Amino acid sequence: MATLGDIGVAAAFNLLSAFVFFIAFAVLRLQPFNDRVYFPKWYLKGLRTSPASSGAFVKKFVNLDFRSYLKFLNWMPEALKMPELELIDHAGLDSAVYLRIYLIGLKIFVPITILAWAVLVPVNYTNKTLELQLKNVTSSDIDKLSISNIALESDRFWTHIVMAYAFTFWTCFVLLKEYETVASMRLHFLASEKRRPDQFTVLVRNVPPDPDESVSETVEHFFLVNHPDTYLTNQVVCNANKLAKLVKQRKKKQNWLDYYQLKYSRNNAQRPIMKTGFLGLCGQKVDAIEHHEAEIGKLSKEIAEERERVKKDPKAIMPAAFVSFKSRWGAAVCAQTQQSRDPTSWLTEWAPEPCDVYWPNLPIPYVSLAIRRLIMAVAFFFLTFFFMIPIASVQALASIEGLEKVAPFLKPIIDMQFIKSVIQGILPGLALKLFLIFLPAILMIMAKFEGFISKSSLERRAATRYYLFNLVNVFLGSIVAGSALEQLNTFIKQSANEIPRTIGVAVPLRATFFITYIMVDGWAGIAGEILMLKPLIIYHLKNFFLVKTEKDREAAMDPGSLGFNTGEPQIQLYFLLGLVYAAVTPALLPFIVIFFGLAYVVFRHQIINVYNQEYESAAAFWPDVHGRIIIALLISQVALIGLLTSKKAAQSTPFLIALVVLTIWFYTFCKARYEPAFVRYPLQEAMMKDTLERAREPNLNLKPYLQNAYIHPVFKEEDEEDEFDFKSENESVLVPTKRQSRRSTPAPSRISGASSPSFPPEVVPEHPERAS
């Protein structure tokens, strides 16, 4: 077992590593040739230019002002200066609310840490239970500060119960205030947001087939009949996945062509040669420039043919469309109501903003989504539970005993005090971190297979899966598997009623492991985040091999984004660890507080200077964040119940059961009170925004703005060259119809004025009151 000395050595090592990373970052960010790596957001906004390159040649690459190096940590206060309202305007509400997750961590755990160390640590440490136990019981110095040091049936357990109530009430109070604040911020953001296409647009799926009309005509006819005063235009969804793949291939070939042309321009003496085989390692030698020009020409021809096929082939048109309305109110009514008697057809939902649409998933038939999600649920189940086996094996090897068993010749080295401290304090957490490195990519692939149509929903689904995986494998798997190696675990042999007790007993025993995991994954991970070593290397490689113009240099920048699918589940793991160990092993809490403090400053800097968010969901993820912290609270309470039961203090567990009930009630209250602001758009807000817009711009015509907003990206370049004859929004438009029946119009409409099975006229006016 790791001792306090081992933990101290590991903490010092990780703090030193983080400090070295911070110094490296402080030096690298000051160099002129790295400016676009560490401040790309300001370049993309056009508010920053490359540092002056006049003077000595060396000044173009190295900052020779040594006074600037003396203030190498000035980026920290600079990151905290920008007010939240300015931050929202600069980076968006998603980024500002994401930062509030770290701030909540500080708000929750700083008071809890102070209270736990003032009350629980003395109560635990002044008992001598572990010193009196038999020598064959595994324990560590950390355990002397934990509840493990309390004797069976001791009255001191009432202190832990009272503290559990205090921690829960404080956490719920902070969550309530934050939910209220974020809900208010979301509504204010939506009310003050600039005009965007998704405010007026609804995605309609499962459009019923009509033998007499195309999908576009069917959609237009349906909405002219059922939304005659608000319908504006529609854009059908087409299957352009093959076309997009060809365009991507051509772009890749073009990049290689640019590279070889640039190489040739630097050395005209010899034409660049390449091999046509696998990865350019084998095959026939050819002229690289001529080869890529020929490939690009061939792909361009295929792209033109595929584009025409998509436009003309009815099979390429999917039974779905983006439908735009004349007002936000009209879109809100359509998105939040049932459109047809048949609840499986004419399904409507808010359209994502155009840059948030994940186009490859739009052609997936709606009826197959349920099957896809069932398949992925089963696959995720097996991925999660079978992953326990290798994780347990890695954890076994990442210990003194495991290494000595596998490699006995290393015993003299392992027995050295410093090496032993590093192995016990760092290796287990590092091994687990490395083992999970490919997990986010796997979970994102699974989310894409499920058919979600927006990048934000893909990230939220992947985040949910990542959180569940961490809960089962990193938390439950680590405490159960780890304690099995130390305490003759009988977890798999016990009944379900014994699981809380088993978990409760195992939790204190794994405190040292989770402390090392926080230092490796949290402290060192945050330091690596700000250093941005990978983007730095990639940028300079692109800059050397591909950049010819200022536009190329801008394209070489890769600011990235927050990565909600990986970042938020990791934060939630720290919430879980902090809440579970607050009443059990308070020694872990300072490590949690240091993590949240460092992470808040670092990510604030990254959001201000680096990250360029791909989309804006107006903090739609907040209900998930709130719910997962509540789950962490419930797990901490169940674990404490199990632990007290094992300590023969079962008579006190009813008080904790009442706490579980109160926590569940609090969650249902918040869900009913605040969650509607994140899933529905109030008609009152929509009408107010529409009224203000009409007052400011009485002659506004939205049709040119919305007509091409949701065209597939591969068509946009071509369509931008076309000239459209936009008619006034208020001008009467006659829509021809070929339909011979009224299958999709179940009730009398203002157009027909009767319930006859067909329309007498051959055309349907957009505004019937003007046509009459």
C-alpha cells in the first residue's frame, strides 16, 4: 500500500512536471513563429496579425526581449480578467457555461474540504483502530485519516452522517443556484442572439410517399395547407455522401499537389518522383505533379457526374426536409406540436444550425434509427463490462507486487525508495490513462452509427457513454478489482443486496489509487492541455511543407474546440470522486480542489485565445451536467450506507436513506422547474423577438436568407454562382400540385374550405385570402 511519503513524492513529481509544462508554454507562446498556435482565435476574428518581422533575422523567430520572460505566469491573471458577458460575446454561451462546471467544482469542494479537514480528519485520526488491528489487514497511512480508522459500532459515525447531510445540502444549494443562473443565461442569450437560420427552421422527417408528387412538392403542399400563414420555403434532404467523399478525396489530392509544386518551385533541377503503391512505399515510380493532376482531373469528372445524379435521381432524395418559416413563432409552433394523425409521420424537431448539422447521417432512414440504437446499446454493454478484464489486469501489473511477479529481475531496482514511490504513486494511474486513450474515438464512432444529425447531439451522446464507462470501469471497476487483490474480494459471489456493502468497504481502500489518478490525469493532463504540443508540431509541419500564401497559413491553424464528449465526462469523474470520498477519506479533497482551480484558469485561457467552437447549442448540455452530479451524490450516499453497515452501524442507515430520498426529490424538482427552458422554446419569447425584429426592419425579406441556408455543403460553391430571382415574402406565390387525393390533409383547410377528397383548382395559392 502507498504511504503518505509515496503520495508526497508522487504529488511533488506531478507538480514539478506541471510546473515544467507551464514554463515551456510560457516560453513557447512568446516566440513570434508560434503566435498562430497559441492565439489562433484572434487571427480567425481578424483582430491579430503576425508579429512585426522587421529587424534582425533571428527576431522573426525568437523573442529577444528578456524582460517578457520574467513575467512567464502573467497569462493566468490575464485569463481571469475578461468579464463573463464579454466572454459570452467572444466565445459563445456554450464555452462560458462549460467554464462554470469548473467553477461549480470550486464552489462545492472548497467549503467541503475546509469543513471535512476541520471536523472529519481529527475525528478519524484520533482513533487508533488500525494500529490495534492484526498485521495481516492491509492498510496505509491514508487510511488513518479515513473512516477506516473508526472502530465498529462507534458513536463517531454520527459525525460522518451529519457531515453527509451538510455536504449534500451545500451541493444541492450550489446546483440549484447554478441551474437557475444558467437557465436565465440561456433565455437571455436566445432573446438577444443575432438572427440565425435555425431560429426559423424545422427538420421534418418521415415524410409519407406520394406517387403523384416529389418530396419537395409534398412538403410544400402539406405546409401551405397546415401552416398557411407562416410557411416560407423548404430544402429537401439528399443523399450526397458519395459526392462528399469524392470531394474530400480531391481536396486531399490537391494538398499533395500543392506540396509537390512547392517542392519543385524550391528546386527546379529535379521533378518530384513518387511511388503509386501502398503509402508510397512500393509500386511504379511516376512524376508526382503529373500523377496528382491526372488524379484530380479524374475525380473532378466523377464529382460532376455524381452531382448531376444526386440532383436528378429520385432515389437520392430522402423523405426529409428542412422547412423554414416567416417567423420564429411559426417555427416554434411547428417544432413543438404533432403535425399529423399518424404519430409516426411528419415528425418535426428544431433544425440544428447549419454549421452544427452532421450531414452524413441525414440520409439514414428514420425507421432504422431505433434498430441502430438498440445494436449500439448492446455493443456498449459488452464493451463496458468486458473492458473490466483488461483494466483489472493492467491494475494488477501496475503495482509493486505485480511487477515483481512478472519481472523478478527488476526487484533490486524496484526496492529503491524513490523508484518504489514513483511506481506506487504514479504508475497505476498512468497505466489506466494510457489504456483508455482510444476510448473517446470508439464512442464517437458508435454515436455516429446511431444516426444523430447534429455534432452537438453526437458529442452529448458520446459524453453520456463515456460517463457511464468511467462510472463502471474507472470507478466501480477500480475499487472492486483493486480491493480484490488486497482484501480477498468476494464481490462476484455475493447477492445484489450485498453490493452496496461491498462497494462501501472497498471505497476507502482505493483512495490512494484515485489520488494518483487525479494527479496523472488531472494535474499533468491540464498542464499538457495548455502546452498544446501536438497542434504545435502539426502547424509547423504544415507551415514548412504546404504553406505558400497567407490563406494557406490560416488554413494550417487548427484551433480545435472544447471537446465536450471527452472533457465533461472526465470532470464528472472528479465530482464523483470528491463527493464519494468527502465523508470517507477527506485526504483526497485537496487534490480535487487543485485540479478544479488549475483547470478553470487553463480552460479560460484556451477558450479566450485558442478554441474556436464549431457550433452553439445555447448550453443545451446543462441538464446532463446537473443530473450527473446528482448521480454522484446518490452514489456517495449509497456507498456510505454500505460502509456503515459493514461497520455494524446499521441503526444509523435510515437517516442516510432519508437523505437519498431528499436528493431524488431535489432532482425531480429541478427537472420540472428548470429543464423546460432547455428542451422547449417559449412562444412568448419567439413572438417578442419577431415583433422587435419587424419593428426594426419592417421590409425584411427572409426568403433570400433562408432559401439556401440548409443546402448540402458540397453544393454551396456551385449554387452561390447561380442567380436567384427572389420574390417578395408578401407576394402571392402559386404552387402547382399534381396530387389527386388529400391523404395528408386530414381536416378542412382554409384553402379548400371543405372536406372534399380533392382540390378543384390546379394550383394552391400561398395566401388564399388574396387569391379569392
